[in-house]
Amino acid sequence: MTSQTFILPYRRSSPVHVPRRDLVLAGTDSLALRVSIVESDHHAAQALELTGGIGGPALRVIVWRDGPQTAWDYGGVGTYTPEVLWTGTGTISDEIGSFDVAIPQGTLVDFPRRCGFAIFLDWDGGLESEMLAQGALHVRHVSGTPALTAEVITTDTPPLDPITTD
């Protein structure tokens, strides 16, 4: 399992700049992502206070197949519609201002090598939303079949003899 923490500002000094975060994962990996949201992009910003309840804040992550946004085809501009590959929601963490998102093991196995993702903070029952970050997700594909290894159980005293079952 891969663990990663993103610290993202809710209010930004420039409304044009959306923070970029990139990830590299193997297709067989799982991901435990903690997203901590601070009030602003000021260096001394405090964690955003998350209030639960009906319509309370929620965190949403979307992963899509990345590709060119426009294409030139025989003198005409074509468009590319991204395909959503995975979407997940975060659960409010025990850490102030944080959500935990889990991508289960094996989810990325059939994903293309290059994907895009975005992290959104939703509130008012999903009627309002703010994109907190976006980035690229590069999926490394491992050739061959992963080797399974058995965990060896040993005795407590030296020479730590292996315990086997019949």
C-alpha cells in the first residue's frame, strides 16, 4: 500500500492558479491518500474546520483517461472527451481539516499509463463544489506475474527454527 498526503489550500491568492499534484503508482498498488485542507495558501494558514452533518463537506476524487484536449483532423478541429475511469469519496479523518481516500489494490491494473485526476471539495449536499487540485497519474505496468511469497513463521528462541504445518 502506498501512502500519500496532500496539503491543499481552500482559498488561493490567485483564483487562476489551481495547485498541481502528480502521482506515480504501479498498476497493482493501492493508495491511501490523506487530503488536508488549509484555509488559504498563506504559509501560516490553519486547517479548515470541517463540520459534518447533512449537506456537510465531502471530498471527491475523479480519475480519467488523459489525452489531447483538441485534435487537428484534415483542417477541422476535433475534440477529445475524457473517459472517467474511477471516482471515489473521502471520509472525514480524525486529523483536523482532513479527509482519507482509498484506492483499493488492483483498481489501476487496466488503467492506461497516463491519466489525469482532480480533487474537489463539495458542500451543500453536492450543489456547490470547488476544485482544490489537479494533476497527472502515471500508472506503471509491471510485466509478468508478481511472485507470491509465503510468510515464514519461526520459533521465538534462537536459532529461530521455521514452524511448518502438515
